[in-house]
Amino acid sequence: MSLSLKNLLILFVVITVSACSQQSTHSSRYTATNASSPSYPSVSYHAKGKASYYADKYHGRKTANGERFNQRAKTAAHKKLPFGTWLRVTNVNNGKTVIVRVNDRGPFVKGRIIDLSKSAFSAIANPREGVVDVVVDVIDH
């Protein structure tokens, strides 16, 4: 009887621990695939708005995720999407697109939805434009 009671106690502990460790099924509009953690669920994100790019003075500084900003990389700053999220950014005026990875927070200028590295911005527009209308979509990369 003592062995049976011990087995029941072990079973109870295993079930309790298992129930506590299950992932939540709550979904969030801003959860996305994270390049460094493939366990993140995919999401839909679609936004229209204005995009700008980082000034040269930020080259080499740390981004919000701890990386050094590289103006030649295809990266972006977004206010809420998780770091590592891959985005397709499309210039609505010329149809050009670029794929970028979120590695920073921003933009902090009212009316803008994304800040791009200079390289990413140059792929869709002339940097002299400064700000362009874009559509941003999360993609699986």
C-alpha cells in the first residue's frame, strides 16, 4: 500500500507540474516568428503608413536588442513587434519591396510606423526623399 501511495503522489506531482508548464493559448496581435527562437507563433500584421531611415550618426550604436546598428544591414525599428520579426516593406509609390528584420524600437516621430536602415530604405526609395508611404507585412523567413 505504501508503494501505491508513493506512485499516486508521484503521478499527482507530474500532472500538476505538467499542467503548470503548458503554454497559454492566448494569442496576441503582435506575437510573431522570432528568428532566434523558432517557437514563437506566426501572426498576421499589416500596416500602412510612413517610413523613414536612421541618420548616419547612429551607425555603430547599440540597438534596443543589444546589436550594433549597421546602416548597411537590412534592419528596422518597430514600436511593438518582437525582435527578430521579418517584415516585407513595400513603397506604395513605386512597388519596390525590401525584407528587413526588427532589431530596434521606434520610430519616435509621430505619424511614422517604421524606421529602416539606410540600406533598406535605399532599396525602396531614394534617401533624399527622407520619408515614403509604405505597407508593412510580417512574413515567415
